[in-house]
Amino acid sequence: MADTVTNPLAELYSERARRFGERGMSNPRDSAALISFFAGFPDPGSLPRNDVAEATRVALERDGEWALQYGASSGDPELVRELLAKLKRDQGIQAGAENVIITNGASQALALIVDMLVNPGDVVLSEAPTWMGAVRAFDAAGAETREIPVNEGGLDIDTLEQELNTLSETGRRAKFLYLIPNFQNPTGFTTTLERRKKIVQLAQTHNLPIIEDDAYFDLRYAGDTLPTLYTLDDSGLVMYMGTFSKIMAAGMRLGWTIANPAVIRQMTGLKSEGGTSPFASHVAAEFASSGTLTEHVHELRTLYHSRRDTMLKALEASMPAGTTWTTPEGGFFIWVTLPDGVSVRELAPASKDKGVEICPGFIFYFHGKGDNQIRLSYSFADEPNIQKGIKILGDLVKEQLTT
Amino acid sequence: MADTVTNPLAELYSERARRFGERGMSNPRDSAALISFFAGFPDPGSLPRNDVAEATRVALERDGEWALQYGASSGDPELVRELLAKLKRDQGIQAGAENVIITNGASQALALIVDMLVNPGDVVLSEAPTWMGAVRAFDAAGAETREIPVNEGGLDIDTLEQELNTLSETGRRAKFLYLIPNFQNPTGFTTTLERRKKIVQLAQTHNLPIIEDDAYFDLRYAGDTLPTLYTLDDSGLVMYMGTFSKIMAAGMRLGWTIANPAVIRQMTGLKSEGGTSPFASHVAAEFASSGTLTEHVHELRTLYHSRRDTMLKALEASMPAGTTWTTPEGGFFIWVTLPDGVSVRELAPASKDKGVEICPGFIFYFHGKGDNQIRLSYSFADEPNIQKGIKILGDLVKEQLTT
């Protein structure tokens, strides 16, 4: 069938379809020819192809019958067991299989939670700026999102408290608060322990569910590990989300959520495509149980730590006065605020013309801010390219300042 | 967090969550200790663990950088290419990459189509009995499903026509017709060519989208291959769904839909968890391009053909007069109608007590029929167990007849 055929189904689309809208093929390989600071893609060279091949061989030899069969709808028991062991060891989280759902990446985890809680028109609270996937998810759900700013110490508590009080006064309830306490995407800020405690306290007072997105927990290069909101709460309000995408392989599409058992059962009910790949799950479980995951995380920390430092130095060397940026303690991202008079709407296309891909700030907000901001990812490009790319970017910013 | 904590989120659940309901861990391994005729699980021994390990090794060596990276949202280009080649060769379908979406099993394909078209209260048309996954999906969407019976020649055309006319007269429109033209699940019936043509004609007259579910196309043991409704239609109304679950490995969770490009873009927009596993997709693409898939399908045809015959013979030998069953030309299922006075509500638990698992007929209907029917799958149990299990079942039916 040719692309020219009109679509006789369009007039029959559901309200959900109209809210979600169309999407094209969007292929990450399009970034490969550029110096790309665009996305949170893992370093291509670090992807453990030999170790994954070996884990596959072992997993299929030992348990191929079940790795290649239909699986449990809330997640493969092997992977659940390995995840629980990892969370206990690294995050200090005590949980059982009844607290876990394995999802197709963390993005599906968020989609399921939104499906679980949001009717069109409902109020949700979110850090802003925040991960563009969350912006898209809340908008597609028809949520009325109230933005809570993020600053040096993380989520702004005063605004949160004020927003919760305003809601109470007007007889409304927020369906959840979404935040990324560690090395926030896109700002790189980490929410302090004091604020974490206060957030949990406010959540308990207002019976406010919390989505704690901790995709980058394992990739800390400085400072001390802080307790998760999940461990600070004892009321079952926190849903703690993570992923194997950044520490094993994004292409396996393995994310997870830890939450109270009823929430897990409800998310499983909404997960209408059945269990997440038992094949990928068995491979990931073997990758974890063999100790390869721990080694790999160590290597990644060294790799990304060095890339972060290289990018910070390059910014220092190349950016004109009036440009500011954050110094993340972990994760993949630096958040840059451009000098007055420079707009990312001109900078981004000009930069792409010169072979450097950046992420415009406005896609991280719900209500049209961020024209003077950009997110730079230091995960995908290697260090020579980071230096080269930031130099090109600095020159373009200077150029825009003088015109 | 203990299971005893009450769930503070329950009062905040969305309408969608309330419609979908909770789901537990449901693990297919629970069936492994029984003689199971319950589910459409591939034969465990046939799952190609060595070939998948080898395909993984080759795929990661050649293209590991992309197999382990984030992928294109509508599907991995390698797998799309192999699927298109297979569909052209076997189904005679001419399509391009713009016509394809790769999904997490065929179940996600159906979920996305339902999301795309159905608002609560909408009318949909479906064969009945039909796949329990479809029953669940349409019910969860809040659809008003009108049942179209299936008989020897497939979907009952007269009822379809009548239903469409009734809808027209009352000023209503159906959002789609769902059918499984080949070796229908659960009945095993195949829709004749004449009826296929008539269905397409009716669809075009009424602008009725068609979901053509062809999960078992490759597993035909008798009779001639018939053209798909997708190839019989030239108006863009047919969405043609399939899966690698039955012919490669269910555990890879790789399904697909072929449809007009606008529908593909809309389904991609609704696929909020991002691209289906590039890892599994690369492995599957290598499995297909190496020729292993074709060989494997040949072996499976021989295996399941023989199991079908064994089960048919065992039914002949063990079932009392008054029991009838279908003779499928392919697929995994035989549909049994029990003699008067025998209820599956007693037979199923009694049978499980004796170690034999069967699928009660009522789960395949939308409006409470099927108490005197069962679906038997001959895919999972081996031939000695098929003979043993059917003998046990026959004895139980006889027992129930005399009490």
C-alpha cells in the first residue's frame, strides 16, 4: 500500500489517540554521524557486546526452555531476584518479588503509572525542567501539570508546599509528584537529604503519591550516596523507578518499578502486552549474577566521570562570559544557561549545521520556558569530540552575542 | 514494605485503571508440572536455544553497537527488513518500512489498535468465541462488543452483514471487526476465500476497519494457503497482525502489524515505552536472514502436525458419544463441545486434580457462553502425554455423564 492512500481510520480515532498524536520512525542512528550531545545514549564503545553474548550463551544453555517461552506478566523471576539483591546491596532497599514489576525500559514504567492515576484534566506535580519523556507522557495523558522548579539543592520545597496548600484550599488533589532526586535530568542537580525528608513528610501529610525516577543512581562520580525517598517513606506512597538501560544495555529495554504490592498488581493489570522479554531478562539476570554488571558499572563510572570533567573544562575554555552551567555529581547531563540575547532556537540549528547536536531547553518544560537553555549530554561523544564540539558551540554562542 | 500495608493510592486510580483491574504474577512455569492443554505455548523442546545463542553471537559481533543501543520507535530496521522479505515471499504482501510497526508480541499490537480506536462505550465487532487476550482487551477498553459467530467456513457472514445494517439503521458505527481467519483461536476454523472477499467488500461499504490476526499463518498442516484480507483490500482498512512467538521464540516478545502508514505512525505515537528491544530484534533478524527461521518453521510444521493427529486420534478413542470437536488445518487448537449434561465448570477443576490442565470455553466469549466447551492446545504436551491426558479427560467426561 502506497503512502499516498488516505487513511480511512482517521475519523474513527479515540480521544486517547488524538491526545497522543502520531510519531515517526525516529532512529538514534541519525545521531551517529554528528558530534552528538543530544540524548542520554550510553557510550557506544562501552556497550558490553562480548559479555552479553557470553551471558546469552550461559543463560540459554542453563535455562533456554524458559528464556524462550512466555513469561510471568509482572516480570521474569530470575531478573526479579537479581534486581532485589542489587537494590538491597546498593540502595539499602528491602523488598520482595511482590514489590517488583519489570517493564520495557523506565519509560514504560512511567507510562503505566500515568495510566494508573491520571484522568484527563487531573493535576500532577513535576519538577521543571524535567525529562522530556515525562513531559510527553503527562501532556499525552491530558494532565494539568504544575511545575515545581529545581535548583542547586534539588526540588524547590517552598514551591511544592505552596502548591499543595493551594490545591487543598481549592479542594483539588494532585495525582502524583514526579521527581528525579539524583543528578536530575536535565539539570544535573541532586536533591539534598534534608529536602528528601521534607518531601516525604509533605507527601504523607497530603497523601501525595511520589514517582521517584532514579535512572542514574549507579553513576555517581562525586559526593555521598543519599537515601532514596522510597526508603525514607513507610506509607506505601513512593514508586521507585529505575532501568538497566544506562548500566547494562539500553537495547535490552529493561526497566523496573518498586512499589507497594497493590500498585504492582495494578500496573501489571495495565501492562497489556504481557511479560517483558523473558529472553532479555534471562540474559540480564545472568549478566548480573555473574558479577559482570558490578564490574561494568565500575568501568562506566570511570569513563563518564572523565567525560564529565572534559566537558566541564571545555565549557570553561570555550564559553563566553554570561554563560552558566551546572556541575553534576553523576549522571549524563550538564545544563547550560546561555547569555542574554542568545536563543537556542537559533543556536540549535546553527550548531547542527556545523555537525554538533544539542538539546534545546524548551523541550524540558511544560509551559514554554527554556529558550535560553540547553542540555548537553557527555555520554555519547568521546573526549576528543567533546572538546571539538564544545569549541564549535562556544564559537557559535559568541557569534550570536555579537550579531 | 509488607503486603499488609494498605494501598494509599487506590482512591486516586484513573478510570482506565478501574476498567483494566489488577493482575497477579501468573507464571507459565506453573503449567510445567501438569499435562497442560491450557495455553498456546510453543513446545519447550523445540525452542531453538542453540540457534538463538548463535544468532546472538553473530548479531552482537556484527552490529553490537546498535543491538545494545536505544532503537527506532516503530521498530528495528534490521528486523523490519527481514519481516518484509518474509511477508513478500510467504504471504505475497508488498509493503515498505512505512507500513510496519514492531511490537512487544502481538498482544501489544492489539492493545495499541484498541487504544487507537476505542473510547469507552464504542461498538466493536468480534468473532466469538475468540482469543481470550482479545476478550480481555476489548472489555478493558470499555467496548460494547457484538459477537459474530464462527462456524465450519469461518466468520459467519450473514450475522456480520445483519449487524452492520442494524448499526447503520441506528446511526452507529463499529470501530473495527476483529477476526482470526486462519485456524481460529479457539475453534481451529479457517475462513474460506469466498467469505474473505465478502468481508473485505462489507468493510469497504461500511468503512469498517479490520484487525486481521494471523498469529498461526506459518503453521498450516493441511489445505491450501489462502490470501490474507490485507492483500484482498486496497482501501487501507486492514491492519494485519502477526508474531514471531509461535515460529521462533515466545520469550523474545516480538510481534508486528502491517497497515497503512498513517495508522503505523499513530500506533507508534501510542507506543509510549519506546522501541521494542533492539537486542531481541537484532537476534531475530539474524535468525531469519541466516535461513534458520525457514528451517525451523519446517520442523515445527512436522512436529505440530503429528501432535494434532495424535490428539484427534486420542479424542476419537477416549471421548463418549455426544462429544464433538473440530479438525483444524493448522495452528495449535482443537475446540471441543461436550455432551449435554457435562459442564466445564466441574470438568476443569476435576481434570486439574488429575494433573490435566484444560481451557474452559467461557473465557473465549464476551457474554457468558461456552460452559459446555473447552479449548485443547496440542502444542505444549508431548505425544505420550497427549494420549495419557486425553484418556484421563475422556474418563472424567464419561464419569460426569453418568452422575
